Amino acid sequence: MSTTKAKSDSISAATEASRVPQQGRSRASYERMLTAAEKLMVKRGNDDFTLTEVAKAGKVSIGSIYLRFDSKDDLIRAVHGRVLTQIGEEQDAMMQQIRQNASTLDEFARQFVEAYAELLKRFSPVLRPIMFRAIYDQSMSALGKNSAENLVREAEAQMMRFADEFGRPDHERLVGNVFRMIYYTLARFLGLGSSPEAANQGNWEELKEDLAIMCPAFLRAKG
């Protein structure tokens, strides 16, 4: 998900949905609004809360919320932008570390699956309601897709370092399918997307191990 452009896009989206203060006390109040809304989303598993609840949880006034946001929808979009920025920064660091430490295809698969799986798991409580809302909120959907595409490109580029080990010539298709296998398998286990009822089926540690074994095997498989 990241790169400098992705971070900029996430910040811009949050800024467009709100009036971000620059001064200390006002900025602290603004951050409390976002944090309170995010905690309510995690607690409820959706965005079924009121701005009055946000005001109470964030220890701010309703008036101060409307000073920064035109609506609850704008507040939720700002939360989304902040979450994407946080994820993007962590993914940047994750991919940089993997690039430095993984010198073989098997090492890349093991390190990427482990790090990406744990990152998704850590953010999954807030990603679940965000992704559910993105089904009908086009602006949130577009921003999420743009951020995800940046991680896809970086992960695929790193896999391409080991292309001489691939068993078939269509390298772009192969690495694209590997990333999708990893993401959709992890997302289904974590209940991200349209079928949260499928969450937590199986053993998390075994799932990560199996993915780390399957992906290099798939890339090396002959036609």
C-alpha cells in the first residue's frame, strides 16, 4: 500500500473531508475526534454511531466537530485517510526490511507472508467496518484501491528479483496471482470484505506457514 504518493493521497483525502487545524490544542482536539470515531467503529464493528457519542468519547463539543467536519460521513472518511496513512508507513518499512533481508525466493515468501499477515491482523478491527462501508462509499473505495495497488506493485517487483527461478514464462501473471492468493486467503481468515462470517476458520500459524510454502512452489511449477 504505500510509497510517498500513496501517503500523500491518503492525507489529501482526509484533508478534503475535513478542515485540519495546524495549531497545538486545536490539532489535539481534532485527533481526539478521529480517535474516538475509530474506537467506536472498532467497538461496534460498523459506523452505526452518532456524533454525540463521538463528542462524549473524545471529550470535545458537538460544535467543535462541526467546525472541522460537515457531516459524519466526512469524519469517517478522515478516519479512513488516517488509517491508510498509518498502514502505508508500516508497509513501507516492512517492504524495505524484506528487500534488505530476503536473498532467496523462499526467504521472501516467508518474511512477506509473516509480516503482511500480522500487519493485516493488527489493523483488521478497524479495516472491517471501513471495508464494509467502502462497498457503497465510492470515495473510500477508490482511495483504498489506490493504496492497495502500491503495495501490490512493490511486492510483485520484489518477487521479480527471483524470476530466474520461475517455472513458466508469464512472470507478471504469476506474481500477480501469488499476491492475490496471499491477500485473499489472509483477508478471508480475518473477516475483511463481504463475508465476515468466514473469519477465524482454521489455524492462523498453520495458515501462514502453508502460504509461505505454497507461493514459491507455485512460482517454480512447470507448465
